[in-house]
Amino acid sequence: MGEGGGSLSNKKNKRDNMESEKIVICAQIENDKLEERKRELEREIEEVEREIETNKKLIEKYCKHKYKNNKCMYCNNFFTS
């Protein structure tokens, strides 16, 4: 009778271990996917930041300031005297 009880206990432990292993593997796969998405978003952010800087340089170079209330209506720069 003692052996039979131990056998059931071993089966339960194995099943619990397998379930834990599945959970860990699934979580790791999900983390890997999320990390890749994070890297993609970071690359996209860097690209947008470069575009913003390019546009700022173009504005600085080409804006023919027209001020209203001491602020340029086109580029939002403040009038400095």
C-alpha cells in the first residue's frame, strides 16, 4: 500500500514539474517576442528622432520669421532683440 501511494505521488510531482516547465517555456517565448518588439520600436523611435532633427534644421535654415506677439507664426521661435 505504501508503494502505491508513493507511485501516485511521483506521478503528481512529474505532472507538476511538466506543467511548471511548460509555463516557464511559454513565458520565455513570450519574453523573446516582446524583446524583439521592443528593439523594433526603439529603432523606429531613433528614425523618428532623426527626422525631427532634420526638420528642425530645415526650419532653422529656411524660416522667414513673421512674428505675432513676439512669436514666429511659422516655427514658434520667440523674437529676441
